[in-house]
Amino acid sequence: MRARATIGRHLLAMFIVLVGALAAWAQDTYPSRAIRLIVPFPPGGPTDVTGRLISAALSVSLGQQVFVDNRPGAGSTLGGKDAATANPDGYTLLLGSAATLAIGPALYPDAGFDPKSLVPVAMVSSVPFVMIAGPKAPVASVAEVIAYAKAHPGKLTLGVPNGAPPHMLAVWFKSLTATDILVVPYKGASTEITDLVGGQIDLGIEPTSVVLAQLGAGAMRALATTTPQRLPEIPDAPTLIECGLPGFVASSWTGIVAPPGTPQAVVDKLNAAVNAALGSADLRAKLKALGAQGRPGTPADFANFIAGDTPKWLAMVKLSGVSTQ
């Protein structure tokens, strides 16, 4: 009996060593096949564009195809759940953002996943927001917006993609300025911008990736930015801080997260690949054209950023009173 027990212990030890060796081998050879990058928004939007840029760059640096899989729905939480429940082998990733990791789960408490369980891999980029006015709006500055809204309660209209970060920023602006501005929800930014340019609504708050081209063409006016300093692309537009709203800083950021339990070796390899891609002149130029800035860093840097940024968006969700129930 003792001999059998000894043999059993030896076999178990050999099995553990073999499993460890196979795991190490799998991580050393990662990736050996295509990688799916879930983008929890429809094709064509700013997050999708960023996803396609980074996936193309990663395909080159990793030597395997990284393809975008658009999984929109339920405030981007459908894609989040898909990623959170995927096999943690590094072959399914998620392009996360404030919408998916903070706002969406707050609006959809039955989304079926905990955003905190996802593993931060690498931040990709951040894009500032711009408060904009349509060509027919009766205001040409933030001071005029506040004055007009106070003199004519409920008359100014501000379009937002429903439940998205611009919606939260609009509510924050109204709260800080104690103004009565009618927030008009849209299904997406494209129809909102069309109505803004056409004069159906007065104001908007959108990322530079959405509005820079329109601003350059003179189709709308930039009133202020959500940045600590003025943007070189629109130097005449003051920051909201300059306009008397201290602390009004926000960005539309994206970053790659992985399913819970993803091995650290895989996370580190992906992080190095993202940082290398962000260091390339080609990707930097493409991001700059969108008004975006690459944000290389460690997985810990990204985790700390998410932890610091999330409470701000959750507070705005609570302030907005938006509910999907």
C-alpha cells in the first residue's frame, strides 16, 4: 500500500510539472492564432475606428491577425459580458471605455458581469470633448449659453447620444451652472450632429474625433473643451475651466482589457505590443487626425487610471437620473 501511495504521489507531481510546462509553453508561443477584439459599439463610430486602428497595428506587432468583432447593445454591456465570460487565454479581448466599464453597468445592473473583474492590459488613447454650437444657435460662448439659459429656461437644446458619456457631461454642465437646458437624447452621434448642423438643436458635447472635420469646415462652432489646457487643433476655444467651471475635465478614453484569470505573461506580452504600436509614427499620425493622444503605460498604470476615473462617471450617472429599468 505504501508503494502504491508513493507511486501515486510521484505521478501527481509529474502531472503538475507537466501541466506547468504546457502552460509555460503555451504562453511562450502566444499568440499562435487569430485574436478577437470585441468592440461593444456599432461599426463606424469613434470607438470602432480606434479599435480598427489598434487591431491593425497589433496584427503587425504580434504576427497574428487581430480582428474586430462588433457586439453593440444594452449600453455596450453585451460586449462587456461576452468578454468577461470568455476563455481567459488571450484570444478574446475587449476594447473598454468609460461607457462599458462604468456607465453601462450602472445603467444596466443586470448586465451579467462585473467590470472590476476584467483585467486591465493597456490604455490605448484618450480623446477630449468639445462643447459645440450649431450655426443657428443664439449663443457664441459658454458665458452666453449660461446667460441665455437663465433668461430663457428650457429653450436651449443640447443633443446627446442617450446614456453615453456626452449625456453625462451635459447633465454635469447643467448641474454646475444651475441652468435649465433641454437635453435631447439620440440613438447615436451621427444623427445628433446632422440635426445640430441643420439647426434642429442648439448645442452638443462630443469628442474631437467626431467634430474636428465639421469645425474645420465651419459647419459648427467650438465653445469650449474639457481639457486642462487649450487644444492646439482649436486654439481659440477656451477650456471649461477658463469659463469658470473648475475641475471640468473629461476624456473619451479607450483601452484593452482581458477576461478574468488571463495569465500575467499574456497580459505583459499584449501590453508591450500595444505600447510598441503606440510608438509608431504611423499610428501616432492616425490618432492625431482624430484629435486623439496615445497613452502608453503599464497594466498597473491603466488599472490605476480606471480606478480613478470610474467614480466620476458613476456620480454623473446618479446625477442624471437616467434609468433603463
